[in-house]
Amino acid sequence: MVTYASVRAAEADQLAAIGAQFRHLAARMVHRAEDVTTAWSRLADSWTGETAAAAAHRCRGLAEAWRAASFATLASDQILCELAAAIRQAQAILHDAHAMAAAAGVGIEARGGVVLTGDDVVPSFSRLQGIAPIVRRIEDGVELAAQADAEAAGRLAELLSWLPVDAAAPVSRASTVPAFGTDPRLVRTWWAGLTPSEQEGLLLHRPDAVGRLDGVPVGVRDLANRVRLEAERDHLRRRRKDLLAEAPTRLTRAELSRVDAHLRGLDALVARLADPSRPRAYLLDLAADGDGQAVVAIGDPDHATDVLTFVPGAGSDLSGIGGVVDRAELVAKRAAQLGPDHRVAAIAWLGYDAPDGPAAAGAGAAHDAEGALDRFQDGLRATHEGERSHNTVLGHSYGTLTAGVTARDAGLDADDLVFVGSPGVGVDRVGELRLPAGHVWSSTAANDPVQRFAPGFGQILADTLANLRDPFSFHHYGDARPDVLLWHGRNPSADSFSARVFTSDPDGGHGGYWQGSGLDNLARITLGGRQQQDVR
């Protein structure tokens, strides 16, 4: 039975550490399955007949058993880490109750009862009145931990039914896997209609298809994509070895540079996914073509009360995914501190080919990303469980244009839309973004150079005319003005744009929105509801 005392004494870090051990064990199981497959392949060419066929069947079954066990072990890691996160949240609520008790001049006993302290023979009405909210906070914390404990126990029990499936079974259902880009609501219906053994079979045999589908539950995608991540690393290592064996040319050197960059990014992903000292990360998508793409969630969006999707800007690629994830994590951590009652998930969405250098002057990359970002937001709604979550989309730099044109053209299933360090968002006023009034936010730091380096043609013409009238006023060029017309449209922080403007650190520059007042306000917007009134 979960009690006040047991919640206070629970060691969430120990649970997370056990989850990390499960991750290591899963990796060993995958390698064992590969060892069995490799050993058989060496014999297959020289051994034929009925005995060989029977041995091949046995080897395939053994490899399947190891792979199935690895998925179940990874799922155990998910469950334990999510339970650890819930316990930390419950403990934060109880800590809040203690702070309330201290302020009210009452105490909390070892079993969670609220008691009067001091020498008052007859306690004041205000002291008595202050006890009820404290009791409710204690009950909230214990109830949260109890629900999480029961859910974890049920999910762990379900894993006992994960048994190796018939190797031929998934092949017959391969054609039923929805195509990449299918409406997430249809994908969710399809997945829910499969039997547990069919789901397991597809996860084992088609992780490449399952892991990339918006509308498949987050936990399942994470399992599939962790397997895909290892396979992609192996592929790139082999490709690198082949390139080094070829004659060095300009093309091979360029390809080698690309492969090395992707490997750096994948290595950073592996390190982050395996780090037991930080909140659990979920790998929701991965692609190594072009500059590379990855989508990583900090916390489980399917069970969160508040979900932030962060869209990074120009120059973002797979090699730098670690920094993109770090920014998402900063908002998640600060939101959790400001709203201990909330379960927050923050997603680093590098689900598009962000432009590099001069290409950022065009809107092509943003338009190309519209379908993917819109579909991803729809997928978050389709797989979310329980009461509707508060979802926010945050764009930075060129990412604001990506988010803006998606909202304008496709509509974003989000409750709030936030722009920071924007060079313009593809529209000149809030009303074109198809979100309710008061739910579009913007911040531009006073010393953010985007205001100076990205004037639009209209602004350049206006400055030129002003300077012709007054030849000695060349300060017009490049000045940071709140109403400036930027390269991709009006500054969303301008009064005429009509967004809700919030403060950021004035000296933060283009990348300083994840510190100080900027970070606090991003966290408050992420939390939504009553927290928004504190945004300034």
C-alpha cells in the first residue's frame, strides 16, 4: 500500500538506475541475437538438407527469442523510469505541502497527518482554515504515487506475456502497415486493432515502419527507434570503412565528412538515451538522409499534462542534435519546477531539413516541413491518453517561419504558438495563424542580431527613403526597431503583429532565450492555464 511515509522514503534515482541496467541488458540480448544469426549464416552455404533446415529454423527461433526479450527489457526500462518520474513529482508535491505547513504554523507528522504546533490553547480560525489545503496537497501527492505504482505494476505484468512469435506471422501482415504520412488518427485505429502478438511481431520485424509512424504510441515508437538507431550506426560505420578504402577524391571526402557528422549525432543520441542521471528520453523518429533528422521527447507525451514541441532554426542538423535536445530539456525542467502538479514533456523536433547559410533566405525548407510538423502535432493528439493535454509549439529563428507557415497553411493542433528570435513567420498579423486570440506569443531580445541582419525589402526601401530625406541619418539601416519588417515578414514582437510579447534576457543575444526571464516565461507558457497570467 502506498502511504505518505513510503512516498517520502521512495528512492526514485534507484529506480532509474535499475532501468539503466535493463537498457544495458537489452543491448546484450540484441548482440546475442546477432551472434546467432551471424553464426548460422557462416554455415548456411555449406550445409544443406533436412537437418540443415531444422537447424536454420531453430536458429531463427533462438534469435527471435533474444530479440523479443530485448524489447520486453527495454519496455521495463520505460516503465521504471516513468514510475521514477511520477515519484519525483509526488515528492515535489509533498515538499510543497511542507512549505505550506511551515507558512501556516502547523506541522506534518510522520504518517502524514497535519497537527497544530505552538502553545495556543485555542488556535485561531485562520490557522484552522489553513489546514485543509495542506491536507489536500498531501492527498494529491500520495494519490499520484499510488496511481503511478498501480499502472507500473500492471504494465510490468503484461510484459510476462511477451513470447517469441512465429517468424512467418509478421510477413503475412506486412502489407497492412500504413504508409508513412498516413493520417495519425487512422494509424492509431489500425494499431489499436492489432492483437498483442501482431503488435509484437511488427515491432520485432518492422521497426523501420513502426518507429516512424505518427499515430503509433510513443512508448512503442521509442522501442522501435532505439533498435533502428543501432542499425543506422552500424550502417554508417560500414560506410565509413568503405569510404576510407576508396581513392580519396573530392566526392569521397565530402561523403566521409557527412558520415562522420551523422555518426557524431548518433553517438550523442546514444549517450543521451542511456544517461540515467537525466529525465528519460524517447526517440520518436530518426533519419540519416540529407543533413539528418531526429525527434526526441524528454518525458512521455502520451501521459503528459503539458507538451512542448520545439522547432529549431537554420543550421540545425543531426550532428548537433545534442544541443537541440538540451534546449528542450531546459524548458521541461523549469516547467516541472514551476508547476509540480503538471507532468511535462518537451520534444526536440528536428523533423525537417533545416536550411544552411544562404538557403535560410528562402522559405522552401519551411514549406517542405509543413506536412511533417502538422502531422506530428496530430499524432500527439491521437496517441495521448487521459484528459486532453495543453500543447505548445515553440519556434526559434528559422524554426519560427516553419511553425508560422504550418499554422497558416495547414493549421496546428496546438493550444499556444511561441516565436523567439524570429526573422519573420510568413504572416504580418496574428489573425493569419488560425489560432485563438491571445495564444500566440513572441519575444525578441534587445541585442538579438536577427533584427539587424534580416530586414525585408519593404524595410530596406523605407530606410533608403528616410536616408534620402536626411543624408546624415544612416543609423536607420540595421537599427533594432519593434516594428521592423524582417526578411520573412513583420517582426512578431511588433505591436502591429498583435502577439502577446514576453520578456527575455536583454543581453542574451540570438541564443539566450533558454536562460533567465526568457526560460521562466517559456516554462510558464508551456504550463498554460493559470500560469500564463504570470508571463511578462
